Amino acid sequence: MLAVGIVSEVFGPHGAAVPGFDFALCADRPGLVPTDCGVAVSIAHGLDRLAEADLVIALPGAGFRTPPAAAVLDVLRAAHGRGAVVAAHCVGTFALAAAGLLDGRRATTHWRFAELLADRHPRVTVDPEALYVDEGSIVTGAGAAAGFDLCLHLLRREHGAALANAIARDMVLPSHRDGGQAQYLAAPAPENGRDERLAEVLTWAREHLHQPLPVTELARRAMMSKRSFARRFSAATGTTPHAWLRSLRLTRAEELLETTDLPVEEIARLVGYGSAAVLREQFVRRRGVPPRSYRRAFTRAT
């Protein structure tokens, strides 16, 4: 049920300001499909609905240890063969492996079942720590809430950071998480005044990305020692202040490259990098291309 909720929330309607998708849930046997929480989901569409889909996501299910029906495997292969993006997260990855789509590729799944996937499908290179693995037309994601990471990555890749960020904000989620399954990512409700101050500081930091924002300054605003702030920050976000700020700055740079004609030098200043050279270095290291190439590629894609 969590997986159904994830894809429905990401690709479902988000209001007039956000472009919509032609989204449908499909099954080899339409009708009432039981879920792990005891509530059946009514599936109106059969596999024929996938014939023209641009994106097909195989959702996880309790029966993943048994290969899907031949018709399901055939439709996954057919979708990939005609150029659709085929994705899966958690144990849904087992369906893609059973269809032979992961042979010779890297893939991930829920860390608990990574060894089983590798044992059953030795031609698949299983990465048990990745939140998602992008192999172009095949994309796989880790377990549980990592389905959000997978879906937001697909949005960012195909439609740009601005749309992915807008949908993430609507769902009150980070648009991009650094790290992998090895980290324990928690976002608890504020337990006391210190947590509330931390939330206020993070909001302030988002609004002041053009400033240096050293950890000492963030800790001072949170009225904590530097060590206490780093510990509290890690518990609340699952990453370090430095990595969080870097991700925030690069995501904001992506938005500005996509939606404005500002020079790269000005974008670097607005997101808190001292020069275009520093932004370029971080962009190449984390995004794989220089900022100007990213802008040209996005312009061609749209």
C-alpha cells in the first residue's frame, strides 16, 4: 500500500500550477487487489493500458519471491523494447530481474533482500546501499520511502529540477537526498524547543543561500554548540550540514539554470559559491556536466 501511495502522490494531481500526468494503476487481473494493510485497492486497468506508457513502474508485492505471470514479464520486456522507461523500487526490482531486463546492469532493492536478488540473478550487479540506480532506460530504487527518491529522480531527469522541487514541496519532502540506504534517515516531529529552533534555522538557511553559512553561524542561530548542532542536525536530516547545504545550493542552481537567463557567474553568487569556477567544479562532480552544458541540454529537452 505504501508503494501505491507513493506513485499516486508523486504522479497524481497537484493543482493547476503543476502539470499533470496521465497516471493509471494496472494489474494482470483488474479488480480488487489485496494489500499488506488489509485494505483492497480497486484496479480498473489491465496490462493493455501499458501499451503506450512512457514510464512503467513495477511496484513491490508480498509474492515477489515467485516470478510474475508470463504476461507481466512480456509487457515489461515490450515496454522496454519500444523505448519506455521501466523502473521499480524495493522488491519490485525482482520483477525486472525475472524479465531479464537487469542482466548486465547495476540495480538496487531493499537492503534486506539485496543478497537474495544477487543470488537469484547472478548476472545483475546489485548495489545494496544506493537509494536508486539510474541505468538510462532502466531505473531501480531501494526500499520503502526510497520510492519517493526514485520517482523524484525520474521527474528531475525528464522534466527538470523546478517541477521535481515543486512536487516535493507539495508533499513536504526534500527533493533530493544525499547518501544511501546505509544511513538512517529520520524526520521526527519536534520533540522540544531545540528541534523547533533547528527547523527555524534550516528555513533561514534556505532563504540565505547567497551567504557563506558556516556551521558555527547555524549553530549560533540554533543556540547550540557546534557539536550539539551537528549531532541534532544529523538525527533530523540523516546527513551533515555541509552535505545538506551543498545539495540545496546545487538544486537551486539547477532551477535557476532551467528557468532564467542569468549568467552562470550570477547564479554562482546567488547560491552561495564564491565564483563560477567553484560552482562548475561542484556541478561537474555531483551532476556529471558543467552548468552551461546542463542549461543547453535542458533547453533542447524542453
